[in-house]
Amino acid sequence: MQDRFHALLKRRLLMEAEQKPPVFPWEKEAVHYDAESTIEAQPVLAAASVWLSQIRHMNLPIPLPEAVMTELLARCQSALFSSLREGAKLVQAVDTLFPGQSQLLNNVAGYVMVSPARSSVAKLQDLATELGEELPKSFEGAIDTQQMALSLLAAREILSTLTLKISTQQPRIEREWLTELGAFTLRMEYKTDCLRIEAELPCGGSLQFQGEESRSLVDRDGAGRLNLEIREFAVDRVYPLEVRLGEQDVLTFAVNVQR
């Protein structure tokens, strides 16, 4: 039954893609996001286990293994600074988990990107119901297309959380990231001449903003607040903001300053 489910799903995805390739909301015509041939090389950043609590608490129907979460978090941090569009960034974030399956991965990514109501997980559940099956209890027990959908959904949420878009129309933004050591909170305020960044750390750590020609760094030994005021920045640019807790690897946010 599982083999039949896999074959039916794969055939339906490929047939629908051939007849009408999935178009992402910002596109007027279909674009093929080939992770193996068109994605620019990006450095893979380390992702320490202290940061994985956030992913464990995502609203996914099946929990992700720690190795998959670690890979996704590292790849998403790399994809943050790519010039690729959002759909291609998703493919870039998960393609190493599914080598040699770029066509099927692109098809599933199209359905994930369209809207929550038409997510791949919903489609997979509908097909499972038709065959009298349910989604498996574990990631390892899922078929390839289910694993792709789950990984892409997780990557989309990670990228969204790590991307800080701020502008005069949206001058304040706040993010919370759950860690093994407690919640980390980040607040940012944008004024025409400066960016004010405030972080609440659950333990000692540091906050670093990488500007065009200089970097700003603050740290503390124990839990508490850190503040940065950035005056040298340009609009329509993306800047790395690195958070470190104790001796753990950094978590990198992308600060997107818009008009």
C-alpha cells in the first residue's frame, strides 16, 4: 500500500507539473529552480544543538530527526544571503537531503510555496485518506515526497524567522527563538539615521552586526540585555546579525533594511 501511495503521489505531482508547472505568487510564468545547477555556492554555517529547540516546537505533523534539523538550520543560514528568490532559497536549504531528486523536489516546493491551505502536507494527507492511510509517525517512515514537504515547510519557517525586514513603514520588529538554555528575544527599531538593536539573552553571550566596512560587537558574561546602535548602513541592503550564547556556535539573522 505504501508503494502504491508513493507511485500515485509521484505520478500526480509530475503530471500536474508538466501540464501546469507550479508558479510562485510573485511569478507570472513558471520558473524551474534547479538546486544542482543554478544555485550560487554559499558557505554552510555551523548549527549547534542549543538552537534546535525552536525547530522542535514547529507545528509540523511529524517531528524531524536532530540530524535533519541541524542540516536545515545550517543550510537556511547560508541561504539567507543568497540573491535567489524565496522558492529557490527553499530548494537550496533542503537539496542536500535529497540528492539526485531535483525535479521532484522542485515540484513539491511549488506546492509548499503557493499557500498554507494548499501545502504539500495537506495534499499528502488527502491522498493518504483516499488510500485509507495516514501520515506515518516518524520522519524515517515517510516516503520521499512527504519528507520533502516536511523539510520544505520547516525551511520556510526557519528562513522567515531569521529574516528581519525593517523599514519606515514597519519601524519595529521582534523575534523570539527558543534555545536549550531558555528563550532568546531580539528587538529592532529603525529610524532614518540609526538602527537600534536590543537582545535579551538567557545566558552570557554576544551580539555582532556586520556593516559595510566595520562591525559592531557587544557581549556580557551572564544573562541579560545587550544593546547596539548602528549608524553606518544603507537601505535595500542585507546585513548579518550574529548571536552567540556562551561557547556555542552563532545563530545568524539577516537584517534587511528597506525604504
